[in-house]
Amino acid sequence: MQFLFFPRSAVRRPLPALALALALISAALSAEETPAATVVGLRTAGPDLEVFLAGPPGMPASAVLIDSHGSAVASGPVEMKDGEARAVLTGALARIATHGPAWRVMVMGDDGSVLGSELPFLVVLRCPPGGPCRFQLLSGLAAQGTALVDPALGRALDDLPAGTADQLAAAVAIDPSLRGAALTAAWHWAALPVAPNGLCGCVWALEASLPGGTGEGGLAVGVTGREVSGEDGVRLDQARAASLALRQRCARTEVRSAETVAVAAADGSWSTVLQIPRVVLSGCPAPCTPAVAWEAEVEGQSVARVEGGLDASAKVFWEAEVEVDGAEVLQVEDGASAVSGQAGDEALRRAQGAGGGELVALRATARAEMAAPGEPAGVEAIAAVAWHLAGRGVSLCAQPGQVGVSATSRLLQPIKGDDVVAGPCDPGQIGLLISNGRVCKPGWRK
């Protein structure tokens, strides 16, 4: 995982923040509001877990892995590497195998103080045919009290004939590619307060479709260069989509003895076994209708700067839409532009919306373009979008009777303009940014 660095100057047209605790999304894009050592991303590395932070903690600190019961099961010191603050939690994936699928990572100082904002995440299984399963981490996703159901598995369950006796097994028999999704659902389902065997009971199921399937989320696109000339135009367009569905699923549930599931790293450097109870579901009529409500906040930043040159220009634009059960509840857009002889432009904009229904869906697009046809110029055009989606479900017949779920994107690591490093691109080269990937990072020419 890599992070985009850019300076922050004047802010225009800010909108009021959502009443929910949405500091997480503001931390993604606002340097002044970013708590030190906020956890922004995760990556697996063999048996280890790499943790990325928004900034150095300012004191000796460690990243700590916390299970669903609040117990710390792994930790690693925060260090600076390649200009980024990160920590390696040695052997953390083996601990995940014995503690369940719901986790969070926080940063703690050596004095025991909690630093910055923690990052929740859920673990799912991807099981390719003929091989061991793999862990996949959905970072930024919190869903206590719910079963995590892959959207494809959810559709398969809905399509089963009435009276199907073992729904998860039946869905996999029809489509073997759903094995990992079925194991994941059983792993989560077995931890829920279900009705006694043979009795109809209802649970909450969260169906999450996140960018890239990982939850790294957010959207960033940029074109930057220093001492660039003879360039008529470069343009990048990117799009992201995310959705969450919170549904009540009613069934007669029988939890049987555990199945041993082999889990390994993609390169074969590490393996373990996971004990997942076999969950047998038989559908039954829902005794009541749940109520689900969603709140969303989107925040976007636009940066356009030009230094020197003749007829050089930078321009960015972004937009985002949020729908709940197909009805639009939020639409926001913004941009920035600059040409030679101007000081540049930067904009930060927030917007929020709310609606009732099972499914919330977000779509975001961003565009960045630059031109430097004449004398050498420094040009920077960057657009970034982050979001927070929060849902609340209430039911008289489900256990628990009320749940809250959320998905928060964390993409950027803003720092002060004076700290931007010019490199590794050489003068005359153009750096491209596409979401979390970066060809090179020229920085802003001083």
C-alpha cells in the first residue's frame, strides 16, 4: 500500500459535519484534523500483518491487534520506512485463525496511552478451487452482531427453492466458487446469538461490496511534474463504487461440529488451519419486518497548482453520488484549476445525506489533467474522495434487536507542504497517481 502526500492551504465551501462520529473521514483528508498515528491501512505479508499509519506518533509506540473480546493478541513497534510510518505484527495471521473474524488495530504509546484513531476490519476467506483458502482483510468495515455474507452468496441463497434444508451447502453445490463465501458466513454466523436448534430465528446479515474487494476504499487520481515542457496534455479518469446491504435473514439454525479448513499465503510461505463450525440453515418465514436507516458523508479535496512556464495548466474534478434502495440521498461535486501566473487553487468539500432502506450504494469519479506545452513548468493536479457509510437496523424479532454497521475509507496521508519531498521522479518526468498506486511522486517544486 502506498499513500499520496500533498500540502493543504486555503479551504473553500466546507459543509457542516454529520452528527455521527465521522472524524475518521475528516482524518483522511484534513491535515489540521488528522490525529497523530491514525491507522489508515493494512496488508498481509506471509504470516505477518503490516500496519500503515497517517503519521509518526511523536513518541515510542506500537500497533496493537485487538480481537472482538477486547484482548490484545499481537503488537509491533511503529517505525519509519520509505517516508511512511508503519509497524509489522509478527505472526498475527496465525492468531487470527484462533480468535475469530472481527478485529481492530490501534496505536498505543509506551506509557499505555491510545494514540489517534483505530481501524476496524473483518476477515473473509477466499478459496480457489483445488487449493487452500486465503485470508482477505476488509479494512474500515465494522459490523458487530451481524453475519458477513458475500453479495454473490446472498443472491444464491435468495434463489434457492423454498424448503431447502441446508442452504449454505446447497448454494455451494450449485456454484463451487462460493465455498469461501459460505465458510466466511458460517464463521461469522456461529458467533451470533441464534435460536435453539429446530426453532425459527432471525439474525442480521451484512452484504458488503467494497472497492477492490479489500475495503482500502477511497479514490485518488493525480498528475504531477516538475520542470516539464513540451507536454500538450495528460489526463487520468478513475471511478470507484461501494455498497452495503443490511438485511434480516430468518432460518432454523443448527450448529454442528467444526470443519478443518486449510489457510495459506498466496506464495505458499505460510499456512495454518482454521476450525469453522458447520452451520446448517433451513429457511423459515420472517415473523416481523425490520427497519434499516443509513447515513453517509463524502469528503473530497481538489489541488491544482502551476509554477513557471507559459500556457501551463492544471485542472481536476470529482463527484460522488449516494443512493439508498435506488433513491438518491446525496450528490456532490467540486474541482479546482490553475494556469501559469496564478498562485494555484485548492478546495475541500464535505456533504452528507440519509435515507431508509436495505441497500446503500456509493459511486465516485475523479479526473485530473495537466498541460505544459511551453517553457519548463511545475504542475500538480490531484483529486481525492473519501467516504463514511453508517447503517442502523432495528427489529422486534432478530437477535440482537438493534445493530450498527459502518464502512470508512482511508486513503490519504496529508502532510504540510514544506515536508513534501521532490522525488523520486527526475525533472522532466510526469508522476501518475491512481488510487493507492503511484508510478512516481515528483512532489511540488520549491
